Amino acid sequence: MKVVHRHVGGTMLQPGGADLFRFSQSGSLSRVLPDAGFGSVEESQGEVPWTWRGSADEVFEYVRAVSTPFRPMIERVREDQWPAILADTREAINRYRGGDEIRFGAQVILGSGNA
């Protein structure tokens, strides 16, 4: 989505909409869980692997289809911008290629507590 954003500008996420990254900073989740009634709160970070067996174009089409919070930004893309965006995303995604697989990973923050 950063590649698309470089081409179209504006906001990545709809103002006032869902913010996928609101708990991306260490400690941010454990600060709000007590307010939701949880005690003995613990937070940890980890990485979740994600392997795609297919082309960079296929993975980008999948991401476009499931990335609802980014829909307003995607809808701002003019038809004449798509060839450059697809070329740039293909290059960015293929940096993660290992043989016939594309190996991504996601950093996640896990929180737990007692209700």
C-alpha cells in the first residue's frame, strides 16, 4: 500500500475509519487493556510468517481485494497510473522472493489479561 500511496498521495486510511496500526507501538495495547476491564496485562511481540506461492502480481491482487481500510486510497488511482504502480509493486514484492515462494512476515503485538 505504500507503493500505491507514493503514486496517489493523500491519506492512506480514511480519516475516522479503522486504524490498522493504532496498537503498533510497543506498550500501546497494554495501556488500553486495563481500561477495558483486564488485569494482569502482559504484552509481547512476535513475527508471523506468510508465504505466497505464486507471482507478485497475484499477491498484489489478493492484497488489493482484502485491504478494505485502504479502499478509498485505491479508488483514487487513475487508470493511467496502474501500469507504473503494478511495476513498482512487482519490484517491491519480488524482493521477498525465494525460489518459487514469496516469503513475507508481519510483526504483531499480542496482549493478554484476565477479565
